[in-house]
Amino acid sequence: MPEQPQVERSQSDRPMIEIRNVTRSYGAFKALDDASLTIKEGEFFSLLGPSGCGKTTLLRMIAGFDNPTGGSISVGGQPMEGIPANRRPTNMVFQSYAIFPHLNVEQNVAYGLKRLKLQGGEEKRRVEEALAQVSLTGLGKRLATELSGGQRQRVALARALVMRPKVLLLDEPLSALDKKLREQMQVELRRLQQAVGITFVLVTHDQYEALAMSDRIAVMFGGKIAQVASPKEIYQRPVNRQVADFLGGMNFVKAEIVEENGASLVVDTLGFGRVKTDKPKAFVRNGGAATLGIRPERLRVLWDNATAKFEVAGKVVERHYFGEITHLIVEIPGLEKPLSVTETNDFGADDIPVGTSIRLAYDPEALVAMAD
Amino acid sequence: MTAVRRFLSGGWLPSYAFLYVLFLYLPVIFLPIFSINTAATPKFPLSGFTLHWYEDLPRTPALLDAAWNSLIVGVSAAVLSTVLGILAARSITRYRYPGRRTINGLIMAPLVLPEVIVAISMLLVMLQLGLSLSLFTVVLGHVLVCIPYSMTVLTSGFEGFDRSLEEASADLGESAFGTFRRVTLPMVAPAIISSLLVCFTISLDEFIIAFFLTGTEATLPIYIWGQLRFAAKLPGVLALGTLLLVASFLLMTIAEILRRRAARRTQNEGGLYA
């Protein structure tokens, strides 16, 4: 059994990557606009956003394939300005995997080690170890053309990990895989990251991928970082409608601010009445109007005579069946848009006829105020 | 009606294909057949088997000179057109700029220009430039006709070259030169060798341009042309022709195999097997 590399397992608060006011302009167009971000040592960090939001640009600048037109990037406390890609303590898993087609698996993994001119059997030992980490033991002699997509992905991972980088950069590594394999790789990647303890930076446009794998997520739109937080916070407390929308379904309700103080907001809504909620850190008051959001799964159908402290009444106008869950569209008097409700099917939500009057329970904690 | 139906059903296509190939290659097959015939005149029935005509070939000094000239011209033209072809193919496959298609078209044009016209124009230009006709002018002419072939082979080798391969190499610590040596070159090497072989073969077989642009030094096709005046030399010409034919066929086959290998290498990237 080869000895595992001695890397600090636990996540620390020490910064690994510091991105300060980084801008990347192409003429008048800004691919990245004054982005600042700190990624901690040992963290699994995701850059999440739609295509063209600047996430890949940022990743490529950390790797050294592109340079900021303003601001600075440092990795492991060392400023990266003027340091080319081949001398940075980062390694990348490319979207296309970029497996060298003229080399076999072993030669691919050993590619970067060749330059280090390791003594004795060290190179072979490290290649074996990396192949074992990605469960490719025994496939060393295969050619790249003889591998499946999932196997190529593992080779790309092993080839980067074998260099023992301070930071592993992953550019949409799972986008070419089919759904089932993708979900399996998400679990494996997360497990691998915990085992090696290296800082991972993942670029993805898939919100579920980011939520499932990351310690923290930066959501990006139009070259700007909209929110940086843990998956749970991003999902439950999105700072604005754009972030909320990008991370799955969200019901938006217009609200009127009645009272605002340091930590909380009291708002009046049609449908939900007067609600007191936590004030998000990034909340910026824009006149007297605000928006409340509630996730579809935070609204529960009240059966028969059951009651709840907080409830709204309405009428089912649409029903969509999804196997384990049912999606109900419920019209609430006073609300301009009907609410989406996601209910598990164990109590028969899939049998509620369209047109039925129902009551929905909610927790005011689940109502989140956000800037428009 | 049934005849029409049978015609439309395409049942005659295999026979057509067979006749077509026969028509194309029958003359070519006569060449080796008559080259091992004892009679000096090429006609049936064959009079007997001999390798006499082949044995005579290395004993003909003029032929050896011509072969040597062809070798020099062929190698020079192949190297020059491949180097120029690499630059052009890299630029056309890698970068996007205005006029890219036009430039590509202009480079490929000699393929369809009448060779006699190209040869005469080149002759005029060479004379205007004050160059005296020699093997060097033949090389220049051959480069012109070889480049379209070189471009075709090389662009198919370079096309789809995944840029992230070079980035991956840099990412793994390799320098720019090391990346070129360890990734770029091995990946496109088959295409480059293929281009060299194709250009050499074209130059070796090319007659018209060589005929116009050479001075006193003959290349093989010109030597053959000269020998045709003497009926007694015909079997020797046939033997030489057979050798050229075999050599061209072999070189082109190897070149095509290499070209396909290069294209496979550069294009089989990404998650195609997902």
C-alpha cells in the first residue's frame, strides 16, 4: 500500500487564492468586472453562473492562460502577476479533458512528472498512486482512444493530481458525461477532494452540481460576482431575484416595507399578509418596495382539517406529475402570479384534482426578502 | 418495362464500376507486362520472360543522372512546399482573419490551372528575373504545384487540433518549446511526413513544368520523353516506367495512411465516447 501524501486534511481559514478587484476587458466589453474573492485552503469552491458570466475567464486567469487587465490574483500568498501557466502551483482539468492522444494513460499521467526528473521508482510510484486515486489501476497501458468519456475524465484528474498542486482547477469537468455518470462523478469528486485535501475550484453552469459538491459557491452574472456563500445559504437566502431564479424554482411575491431595522424587515404582502423576516446582509432598500421569495418545496399542502400557524388558501389550477413529486400551480386571491408548490407524493398530492380548493402551510422563516 | 425497372433498381452498378476501374487501370497494367517481355516491340502474344530490360537500367549513365536530378528536385520541392504548407495550414486552421478563405482559394488554385499555362508563365517570369534555367527553377515550379497538395494534407492533419492540448502541457509545467516538442510535433508529424511524401511523388512524376523550366539537366520524366524517340529503347522505358509507378503507388499509400492517422489523432478529442 503506497503511502498517502501528507496533506492537511481539514479545511482551514487560511486564504489560498485571493482575487482582488480583477477586471478582464476586451475593448469595451468586460468579461470580468471588478471581481473580488477569497478562496480558503482545502476548500471545494464553485464558480456558478450561466455561460458568458465570466466564470471560465476567472478560472483561466488563475491558471495563467489569461491575464487580468486590472486587479491582482495571488495563490498561496504569492502574487501571480507575470508568472506563466507552467510555473504556477495550479493544475487544471479541462472541459475537453485534453488527454494527449499520442500517449497512453500512464504516459499522460507522468507527463508533468518527467520534467521533475524524480529519483528511482518515485515517478512510477506516484503515477500508480494517482491512478489508484481515480480507480484506474491496471489501465495504464491503454491508449486515450480506447477509453470511455468517464475514464478520460479520470485520466485528466489523475494527470493533474499527480503534480500535487496547491489548487486544482476544474473547468466544467462533468458537462460531457451523461446524467447518471455525472451524478456518480459528483460524489466521487467530492470524496476525492476530501481525501487529498487540495483546494478545488470548479466552474459549472449546473446549480445542482455546485450545490451538491461545494463548500462555498460564488454565483456570477455578467462579469460580476453576485453572491458568495455556502450552498445552503445561496439556496435559502439568495441576495437577489437573479440568484434565486438561477438556483431552481422560486415564487416571488411583491411586498411593501412597513418597518426596517438592523436585523429584520417587516413587510406587507397580498396573500401572505404582514411578515417579519431576517434582513439579508446585502439588502439595499429601493424605495418602499421589496420582493419576498419562497421555494416551492417550502409550501406544504394542508390535508383535511389540519391547521398551521401560517397558511394561505387557494385553488389548484395545474398539476404536473414527476414520479416522486408532484408540482401544483395554486392560485391565491390577491397574488398576481399563482404559486408553484412541490409536494412529495407519499400523501397523495398526485391525486389532487385540478380545481380543488386547498390550504398551504408555510414557515415565515422560509420567506426571504431580497433586492429586486 | 422490366429492363427499365432493372436499370432503375441499380443492379447494373457493380458491372459499371468494374468496367470503369478496368478502363482506368488496363493501360497501367500493360506497362509491367511488356517490361518483362523479351520482344522489343510491345505487342501480343508475349514472346518470353526476361528481366533483361531492368538489368540494363543501372548501366545507363544518362538515366542515372536523370534519377539523381529527380531526387534532388523532388526532395527540395517536398521540403520547401511542406515548410510553406505548414505555415499556411497552421494559419488557416488556427486563426480567424479577413481574407482567410480567399487566401486559401488562391493557394489551392494551381490545382485547377492548366499546367502548360502555368509552365509558360513561370518560364516568362524566370527569364524576366534573369534566372538561368536549371534544376533550381524546376524546384520553384514544382513548389507552386506541390503546395495545394501539401496544404490539403496538412490542413486535414491540423484541423480540429484541440488548443487545450497545448494549454494542458503548459499547465503541467512544460515550457513553450517543450510543448512544441512533446505535444504539437508528435501530433502533426504524420501529416508532415505525409505531405513530404506526396510532394516528392508529385515532383517525381511531373513533366510539363520540368520540361519548360529545366536547362540542360533532365529529370526522369524528361529522360523518358527523350527516349521515346528510339523504338529500340522502348522496353527500357517501360521498365523504368514500371519502377516509377510502383514507387509512386507505395509513397502515396504510405502518405495516405499517415494523413489518416494524423487526422484521427487530432480529431478524436473530447468526450466522444461518453
